[in-house]
Amino acid sequence: MAAGQKVAAGQIRTVVFDMDGVLCVYDFQARLAHMARSTGVAAETIDAAIFRSGFDGLADQGRFDADDYLREFNDRIGAPISRADWLAARAASMRPDRDMLTLARRLGQRQQTAMLTNNGPVLREGLAEVFPEALALFGPRAFFSCAFGCGKEDTAVFAALLARLEAVPGETLFIDDSADYVANAHEAGLVAHHFTGIAGLRARLRQLDLAS
């Protein structure tokens, strides 16, 4: 559904939430700092070797399983980090947004709800340890890009998601804090909302006649 196309009230049957920046507040610098303390490697070195190099993005696209990812991670920074420390660093970077989780829970009483995040296999396997609220809320509908072989940079991920949800594009609302990902969801035919805060989302939900 193209940007700007009108959506009839009551049309939405499925609502999909991004994770970082929507369901939780995400602090990337806190994550780097925690990894630096765990490994003794400077945060700038970790950032360059793992994130700015594109390696972590490949994991988001499903190029590694969890063991291979951690092995390569350790090789790239030249120091070991355990699964537990990696997950602890991720948890340290996330603060659940209680108001958003409540909103999602209420929507789930009337609509099918799901989560789609660009993230890799270690977090996918460790979601219960890092963000148990999301797992409790969405269960098997907590989807990770690595399971689809592509991220939200690729419109194909939305087609794969809809197939798993047995959902129709024009009846699916996608909520993300990335304008680029929102544009890609629009291109894939979904109704999409650029999340900049809960007040704006509530206003959009009222337009769509959705419980909030």
C-alpha cells in the first residue's frame, strides 16, 4: 500500500511491532560499554570490528548460527566473550517501555499481534533472558530477521512475515522507528506507521479504529 493511501477504519487485522526503539528504549553505547568491560577491548574497537564492519548485519540476515557468530565475534575483537556476557550486554542496552507493552497487550485482545526485529541468532535464542516481556507477549510470533534470511532493508522480509502470519498486506499495520523500514513496508503493501512516540501512535490507532 503506497504511502498516503487511505485505510478504512476497522480494516486492520494484524499489528506488527518493531522491538528496539518501539517496545523498548535501546542504548547502543551502553551495549558497547558493557562489552568493553567484559572483554577488556575498547568500545571503539568492538564497534569497528563488529558493527561498522557489517559483520553484525550479516548475522541479522541469517548468515551465521549462534555458535559460529560468537566464534567469529571473538576472532574479530581478539578476545573472548561468552554467550552470557554477550546477552548481558544486550540486556544492559534495553529498557522495556511499559506503556508500549501495555498498548500492544490491549491490541492483542482484538487483533493478531507480532514482533519483527532486525537481529541475529544469539538474541533470538536468548530472548527469554534479555526481554522476557516480549516473549511473554508474542510467543512464537516474536520474529527475527535472521530466521527469514533478510532484514527490513529488503521488502522480501515482509512477504515472508505475512506468509508466516497468514496475513493480508493491506490489513496489516507495521510500526517501526526507522523511516526507511516504514517506507519498505509501504512498498510491500503494508499499512505502516513511523513511530516517534506513543502519543502519535495512539492517534494513528484511533484513525484506524483500533483499541489502544
